[in-house]
Amino acid sequence: MRIKVCGMTLPEQVNALDEMGVQFAGFIFYPKSPRYIGNRISPQKMKSIKGQIAKVGVFVNMPYDELMETVDAYRLDMVQLHGDESAHFCDKVANSVTVIKAFRLMENDPLEWMIRPYEECCDMYLYDTLGSGYGGTGKKFDWSQLKNILLNKLYFLSGGIEPGDVDLLKDFNKEPVADKLLAVDINSRFEVSAGVKDMKKVKDFVNGLSSY
């Protein structure tokens, strides 16, 4: 099972993730986030990060030109659009870089209706819990919301995933809806402080899922 570790702010920790075999690292370009990398990792430092790990920029309602300048400056491999971006906006961005559109969900939200406009313009989706603001909330996402929905696009599973969830994720991975599960997305439940990961917790989680 692939893993994305989001909210990275330390290049040395990103390199350690790559050595563990983690496939995706998320970098938050939303100034209101406590994990905002704008004043922590410069484009030059980002370019010094080596290895195979894919660099995912997380954006919230950033204007197109500014977003594309950031993608270029930081040499991002993918973008995760976590705000109220329209399908048209996603389509425009997708002409230049792989797009993950995030959907922040409440219980009983009409997910199939919500994702329909984005089917032709986004490469992947991410499902998270709705909070009072944008970005990750650390709140647990009810994965059962996905079980009776026909999902035709690869997706990331997010929303308060924590170290003790390995067995639950293995069980979820047996469900038909997991056929399109690309990766699980972890963040705040694996931190010492905002943007600083507890690497032992991350490594134990990675090893637990890799044993599946």
C-alpha cells in the first residue's frame, strides 16, 4: 500500500522518507497552515532533495499564475488542490502538471454528485474530513462513506489516519472500493510539532503496511 506523508517542512525528513520507500511527500503552500513551507523550505532547498519520492504541492484557492510559478520554482511533480477550485481551473492546471482534487466530506454528502464535474479534468482525488477551515483537520474520516459508491478514479485516503490504523487499513483494502485506492495520506497524527514528523511512528506505520 502506497503512502503519502503530508505537511513536510524539513528536507532531511523528506530524504528519510525516501529511504523508507515512501512514495509521496506533501508540501503545504497555504499561508494560514501551521505547516506552510513558504518560510521554511526555499526553492533552492527543495531542489536539493534527491531520491525517487514524488513532491506534491498542496494549494488552496491560489491564483493560476502564482500556482504555476510555484510549481516551476519548486519543481513539483503533482499538485493537490484543496480549496474550492472549479473543474475549469483544475483542467487548466492539469495541462501542465498532475492534479489531485481534494474533497472535504461530511456524513451523507452526495459524493458521486460532487465528483462528477471533475471526472474529465483531474487525474486523481483525495477524500478528507470537512473542517472549519481548509487543509487537513486531523479529524477521523468515516471510510464507510465510500463503500457503496462507484469510484472510477484513483484516490488518496486521508482524514485523521493514525499509527494504530494499520489493521483497519488492511481490512479496508479488501473492500471492492479499494481497487482504486492509490495511497493513504498521513499528517498530524505522526508529528512531534506542526511540520515536524515523529519518524519512528512513520517508520513503524510504513513497515506495518508494507508487511501486508
